[in-house]
Amino acid sequence: MKPTPRFQLHERTSRILPVAVAFALCLGILSTPPLAAQDTKEPAAKKAAVPIVVGTAEKRTFVALIHLQGVVISKETITVAPNIPGTLTEVFVDAGDPVVAGETKLMVTDPVKMEKALEIAKQDLALAECGKREAAANLTSQQVQFNKAEIDFQRFKRLREKEAVTQDMLEQQTARRDVLKAALDHATTLVDLAAEQFHKAQSAEGIAEKTMKDTVVLSPITGVVSHRITKRGEMGDPGKPVLMLEDISALDVSLFAPADTYARVHPNETRVKLSIAGQDIGEYPVTFRSPVIEPKLRTYEIKCRIPKPPQDIVPGALADAEILFDTRQALGVPRESVQERGGNSVVFVEENQTVHMVPVTTGLESDGWREIKTGDITEGARIVCMGQFLLEDGTDVSVQQAREGEQN
């Protein structure tokens, strides 16, 4: 008789169980580290302190300014040309000569020709005056003749009414009167013509006198001759400069500032500190601000007037300028201590050989210091100035050097 299935299952289980227990023990032995290995493992070594240099947060004066370079120019610069075309008979001044407005003779152009033209104009005026008198005399003569003809006509008219004269005789007197009336009108016209000719001659004489005066050119400004362009004997023309004059009694400094400062510069208010040829000459107000911004360069011109410049400051000299926009007292830290972490400005503050990362908002920068507008920093705090690239919040540090008297 065959065993039942239940008995077969129990017998098979009794054979497998000892094998599974043995396999589990082997796995436990292999997975457990040796005791010797556990006893000999050492703890992780502590990180070394990061060497740093510290400074101190201080109250300082911060200024908002821009540095510009410009050039010294004359108060006024003009070029002088002849008033009339012709040969330059004489040029009386040379480069470097002083000139006085309305007094110093600069040049003369073909005076003989203009003098003869003036004589001719005066003669024409005299002839026109004679013609005027002649026309007036002729008018008087014609008026007398016409008056006599009018009297004769009236007499013959009365006689004809009495039939004392023939009709033909009356018509002859009528014709004679009409002819003399036309002659009188013509004489009146000649008087008007002579008057106009006289006025024309007067104008021509005035032009000739003006041209004669224009042969000599006087200095239009007081200053110096900076350039002589044309020599004596050359042909002159009103559009061709002969001399360049400059008024150096006062000087301007021409500067070009960036467009983003336009709204902050105000004539007669904004002050500029100037240094020319290594010489500090002081502060001066802005006297001119260009009404437009140059679209390509994105700059605009400003000028400062130096009323009484030193003798060694001349046009063409280079000028260094500082435009001061704002001044204030505020807490500041060394410029190099401010770092960018995650798109924000931060400063590391050292305390008891440990640093803390403090987010800050900065403002103005002056003389190597940056203004702290917001941030948990107090005056006198020890600020990391060097070595901060290796730091994180809470890093242990070793102060190797201190700025401005700080001690470890």
C-alpha cells in the first residue's frame, strides 16, 4: 500500500531544513566583518583651518563721482579773412602777437585800387548833382513858357468869341499851349530822373567809402594770434582765412560725459574738480551742458570756465576732471571683501576663529572701500579680506594677518 501525499510532504521538508540552516549560517559569517578589522578602524581626520586676512568695518566718507579727460580750449576762437577780394598788400601781425579789439590792424587789401574807385564815385556824385540842378532850371524855363502860352490862349479865346480873330488863329494858340504843357511835364520828369540819379550816385559813393574802409581789417577780439595761414602778396578772399585769433583771457575745459549722467549734471550747480598738466587748479561749476546727446558715442559735451587761468595753462592742454555727484557718511568694508555667491553680494565676518557669511547690499565705492547699505554688519566687525574664496558659512579659519592694527 502506497504512502499518502501528506506523509511524503513531511518527509521531504525534514530533509531540506538542515541544508537551509547551514546555508544561512555561512552567509552570516561572510557578511560580518572580522573583529580585528572593526577594532583597528580610526575616526575621520578634522579639516584644517583656512588661513585668512581680516580687516575692520568702518564709518567712512563715500563720494559718487566720475573721472573724465578733456582738453583746454580758448574762451573764443575765430578765423579772420579779408573783407574784400584782392591782393593782400600787407599782413601786420604774426603768430604770438597780441591784438586789441577795434584797434590792432591785421591786414590791408589792394588799397590803391579802392582809393581810385572812391574818387570815381565822388566824381559821379558831383555830376549827378549838376544834372539835378540843370533839370530844375529847365523845369523853371518850361513853366514860364507854359504860363505865357496859357495867357495867350485865354486872350485869343475871348477874341474869337467877339469874332476879332479867326478860328485858325485860336487853334494855333491852343496847339502852342498843349506843346508847352507836354514840355513842362517832360521837364518835371527830368527833375525826378535827376534826383534819382543823384541818390544813386550818393549810394555808390557810400559803397566806395565802405569798400575803402574794408581794405583794412581790424582785430574783432582782444587776444593773441595763434596761427598765420596766408602770407603777404597772396590773393585774399572773404571766404579764405588769413589769421586765427584766440581770446585766452579766460579758458574753457571741454569734457565729454557718458549719457547716463545727463540728468545729474546741471549748469551753474554741478562742480568739477580740475587738474591740468599735473597741476590741481581747483573746483569750477559747469557753465555749459550740450542740449543733445551724441547718438553714436552716447556722450554729451560739458564745459567749465576758468576765469583767470595760470600763465602756464594754455589751449590744447589735457585736463583730468572729477565730477562730484554725492557725498555721505556710511559703514564700509574693504572692496575686495565683497564676494558674489549665488548671484548675491556677501561678506564673511570672522568671530572666534569661525566665519559667517552675511548677505549685503552695496552702494558707493571710494578709495578702495565699498558702502554697505543693508546687511547684518556692525562697525568694528572683523571682515575677511583675503582667503574668502575657500570659505563657506561656518568654516573654521586661522587669522594670518590683520589690516589696520587688527590682532589674531
